[in-house]
Amino acid sequence: MPTKSCYLMNRSCVLDLLCSVMHVFPPRFVEKTKKHLQDFVIVNEERKPLILTLWEEFLENEAPYLVENVHNMPIILGMRLSVNTFYGLSIGTVPNSTILFEPPIPQAKQLMIWINNNKEYIESVVTEKLYEKAKQAIAPPLSFQIRKISQILSLTEMVKSFWIRATLKITDSEHRLYFLACPGCSKASGGAYKYEFTCFYCNNDFPSPKPLLRFQADLYDGTGNLRAFVEHNEAKILLGMSGEEIIEAEQQFLLQIRTSKNELRGRVFVRHTIIACLPTSDSSSTSHSSEEKSTSLHTHKDHEADIAMIESQESTSKTPEEHLAIELVEHQIASSGKRKLEAKKDMTKEGLKHSKQD
């Protein structure tokens, strides 16, 4: 199964993939899942280099072999690999995956010939980091996959990912367009730019936090409104303009939205994040016409019945951490204003006292 087919799938899929391993990264530990993993760069004739993640079950045998032989660009056949299309295309092993080394099939010989004839391209994959998700091309959604905001808001359970065609506008002029993140785990660092700090999440030392783009935007399509976070590559696409142009900009995009839910003190906070952003001028940029869209929507009723719904409320535009931070800042501002007012009163009294003495 070619990797490009996976871009058109709504959910995770499983595939068999013949490829060559050309680069290896050090093993690492994921705090969230409490598991170890190791990443490898893979490539084949499709010229779509990807990261293959080997999880714990494959770190004892398969990973050491690939590390030892990576300079020879070993050919592997990965079977039942897990594929996910969040933030681009990612591939990893699951417990029932299988990895075969140098499979004795004609396709493997053809792949080795292609490797020998494309040394220059293969070198550029590593030097230019073509395997990064930010450099992957996102395929436009099929017309039946594009949903109305009102439809999403009317569902009864949370939808983890969906596409909409919406106009995006930055309305909060006081919200920062970036945050200072840990270069290792990409979490908020709490450090100052260009100053050494220790990350509280991964416990590593770094010379400086890394500024990552992130801001909030209002999305509307004529049927409803959503507020979503725009991050990383999608934010970079939108910020290819001056500050004035950003504030005034109103442009329509095809947007894939990811939804996450957090609970704090008995309240549910829903957060929407844009994970794919495709500029569009009209409906012709999708894979079907508008007439086909209505037909597809009718045909895919069973597919739509399987989508769960967001419980939306006014507090959904901010995460719990942001609510607490805002309360703290407001308290500090109020305290500061009170001190300034008292100081002003003291100065006024002192001035009146001097006037009476004169």
C-alpha cells in the first residue's frame, strides 16, 4: 500500500511498507506514555521520506540491527505498521507488527537499484530534513469530509478530528503570537529567551528556550463560529505577512481541526487546534464539486452517525492553565492599581498639607 493513500484516510490505518532505513536518531523516553522508543528515517521510490518509530517491543532486536547497519541503508518490509495522519503522516510499530530484513522479493532488488541511482537525493533527505512533518504535503480532503461548524457543534460527543471550510480572523490583538518552548519536548519552558534553563518536563538543560508560533483565531463559515489555536507550521503559513496584514486579514481556508478535552474542578474545557491549513479560493480546490458533496453527504449517513459531538461552552476558548494564569494576572493588575491609587492619594494629601503651610 503506498503511503500517499493514507493521507486521504480520516482515521488511523495499518499498512505494509517496503522501504530503506537511511538515518537513525538516539533512543528516547516518552514521559506521557512511560515508554521508550527510537526513530528512524525511511525512504523509497515514492520520494516521501518519513519517520518510522520503533516502540519498546522492537528495541531489543530490530532496533540494534538497524543502528548497526544503517550505513548500508538496509531494506526492510514493515508489516501491519500503524499510520496516523495527525500533524502530517507518522508511522510506528504496534505489538502485532512485523519487520523483515532484506526480504527476498523482486521489489527489494528494484528498490536497491533506485537507491544506488539516487544518492544525491538521499543525502538531501538528511541535510535538508525532508522527513520533518512540516515539509510533508497535505492532500486536500474529499468533499464529503468537509463539515459545517453548526453540524460539529450540534453533535452530542466530541469529534477528535474534522475538516471545515472557514474564514479565519485574528480578533484578540493582545494575545501573543508565540510561546517559549523547551527545544527537547516542545512544552512551555517557563525560561527566558537566550538564558539557560532546566525543563521541568524532560529534566534536560538547554542554553535557551525556543520560540514556537501559537495564537488563537476565530473561525466562521456562515453556520457557526469556533475559536481554535493555530500552531507551528500552520501558524507559519498564516504569519507570512506583516503584523498589520495579519490583524486585518480575512481569508478562507480548508482547515483540519483536532479536538481535545480537559477537566478541572468539575468543569470540562474543550480545545480546538488547527492541524492542517490549505488556502482555497473556491470549492474547486476540493476533490469533488458541490453537487457531488451533497450526494456524498447523503450517501455517507452511516459514516456521519459514527462521529461524536463536542460539548461546547463559553470556556472552551482557553485551556485550564490559561484560565488560572489569567486569574493570577488580573489579581496582580488589581493589586498594582490599588497601590498606585493609594500612592496618588498620599501625594495629594501631602500637596494639600504644604499648600496650607504656605
